[in-house]
Amino acid sequence: MPAGRVSLPHRDAPSSVLAAEQGDEYPRLRRLISGGVVRPQKSLGQNFLSCEASIARIVDGAEIGPAARVVEIGPGLGALTVPLLRRMGKLWAVERDARLIPLLRQRTRDLGELELVYGDALEVSFTELAQERGGTLTLLSNLPFSISTPLLMRVFEERAAFESITVMVQKEVADRLLAEPDTEAYGTLSVYRGLWMHGRIVLQVPRDRFVPAPDVDATVIHLTPRQEPLCPMPTDAALQQVVRAAFGQRRKTLRNALRSLLPESSDLLEEAAIDPMRRGETLSLAEFARLALLWSARRG
């Protein structure tokens, strides 16, 4: 079992939950919360999606193949879990809130094979999980906003484990993922996504589609790993060091920003044919890759 996963003993949902569950699929999610049966925990970033049209578009936008090995992070009250099981018949999911495990098991009892484990998604080895399940994974998730950036970084690091990734994140995070050079949103996530993955927006989701409503709107983004990086690349570690240094203090010129890596930063930039007075947010993906390759070669 990959790191971070713990199985919990099976327990039926309490009678208060079952009573609140009677009725149509998505209004019942709101009743569970408004009736106090489930109290969202801010510390876990819990904002439950309860819009049927948005949920259907997310599932359709993921373009799941019939043999996909589907993984869900943070199933919560089952808004995505239920339609995914109805479509696929089989699903692996990791949930950090132990209170929701009995409810999820109750709601999905007759819908298919749900392997539901208790754990922290940030501690799961997706590489090991893909090996266990016999191939690359298809990830779907309404990501808790509090872990969206670190989780995406894990996905980038373990990108070979994925067939595709369809996740809901804060609109600001989605903007950063798809940002172009020389824009305010362009940064670390933009570079990693651009070099390693294709990306597109599936839909925008206003904040009032959640219970409770978050402070920001959300965006669903679909990512697919490139067969090869967009440009010739050094090791991931070398690229990450260069990118972090370049964006560490955005107001600094590259000559000053890269001195944390190499005192003779001007020589490195000259070799890369990059003006040392430029700033990190102006570099193209190809320039970042070239700079990282040269830095890696100098470092030995």
C-alpha cells in the first residue's frame, strides 16, 4: 500500500445521515450541511460542490476512457464519486476526513467497486499506486483549496504515473498554470505545466455553486502529460533550482536573482544568450530549459 494510506473499519452511516439523504441527488448534499449533519471543516479546505450541471461537465470534460484507472482525491460527500462510479463501475479514492467515510460507503453501496481509504493525498505515492493498479492513473478531484499548489507540485514530480489530471482549483491557481511569459500570473507553476503538460480549461465554477461558498471562484483544468518535455531538459532538480531562483524575488534582475546559484551569473546568462538585466517572468519556456541545462552542466 503506498505511503499515507490507512484502511478504516467499516461502519454504517448514522441514522441522521440516512434521513437527510432522502431526496434528489444534489439538493440532498445541501441538506446534509444545512441540517448540521455534516459540518465542513475550514482546516481541511472543505467547500462541497453541489451544482449538478457543473458536476456533469467535470466528468464529461475529463474524457475518461473505458479502461481508465480512475483516482479521486477528497471525495467529500460524493458529488463526483457517485457519477464516476455509475459511469466506470470502479474507483479508488483517498479521503482525509474520517467522519465522511461511513457516509461515502453508504451512498455508493450499490453503485460499483469503491476502494476508499483514509489518508493524506500529499503522502500518497502515485507512482506506487499506478504500479499497483497496472498502469497510468486518471485523476479527478475537487481539490481542497488549501492543498492545491503542493498537490499539483506532487503531480508534476510524478507525472509519469498519470494518463490525465482533471482538477478543480482556485481561479488564481488555474490562471497561473496557463499563464504566458511576461504576464503577472506567470510563475513557477506556469513553467512546470508548460514544459511537462498540455493544459486546457474545462469550465469556470462560481463560488455560489459550493456549500459553504468559498471566498473565490474556481476553475476546472484538464492536464495531460507530454510524451516528451516541450524542450530538451536537465534533471527535474536542476530545473526547479533555476526556476525557484528566478522567481524567488520577482523585482530582481536575473543577474542578481541567479547569484544564489552561481556567483558568476552574468557568464551563465551570456552563455544562454539572455540579457542579465531581464527578470524571470520575461523568460520563455525554452529559455528556462536552456538556462537549466547550462546550469546543470556547470554544476557537474
